[in-house]
Amino acid sequence: MSRSPRRGLRHVLQALAFVDPRLETPLEAISWCHLCRSGLPLPLLQQWVTGASGRRYRVDFFWPEFHLIGEADGAMKYRSAADVMAEKDRHADLGDAGHGFVRWTWSDAWMTQVFLGRIEQAMNAAARS
């Protein structure tokens, strides 16, 4: 029985629609897929955002119209106590500049509706303020 070389092509083409070289981790990629399918405004990927101190930080996802930063926190992101403290300082600096945050982990991303609901809730809160 020979297989058609086109078998499964539709699925491959659908998956390719979500490919973006700026996605740096599998968690960012699955998050992006959920966002693309959601109907929510899509974020900019791997953007430089300025904190209150004037320092610039690269963030995973950024919705400039909401001043909202999205961070996909994988298991290996913070390897030491110094990494955790640096992230707290970064978070505070960006927050002091008026940016909100939504953070998620693998377990959050697997609960698609909860994940998307948190982002939508943050967007709504930003739109009200």
C-alpha cells in the first residue's frame, strides 16, 4: 500500500502558520499557538521594553496597546537565587513604568481556557485604567 505524498499536508500547513523564529522555547511556542487561535489581540514577540529606570529589557510577549507584558516561565528560566532576585528587580522596574504582567508556566499553558482567561482579564483591567 503506497502512501500519498500529500497525506497529512493540510495538518503540516496548519502547523506552519504558527511557526515564528522569534519563539525561543517550546513553552513560548505552545503559548503562541493558543494566542493565535484565541481571537485575542496578538502580542509582539521578543520586544525591548523600557523600565522606569531607563533600562531596557527584552520580554517574551508584549501588548503595547495594553502596556501588558507576558512571560512564559519555563522550569529552567531562573537557575539561581541571583536570577530570581534579578527578575524581581526587572519586574519592579517595568511595573514602575506602568506595565502590567501576566506570567504562566507549563501547567498554566496546558489549561488553555484558564491561560487565555488570565490574559483577557489583564487586558480588560488595563483597558479600564
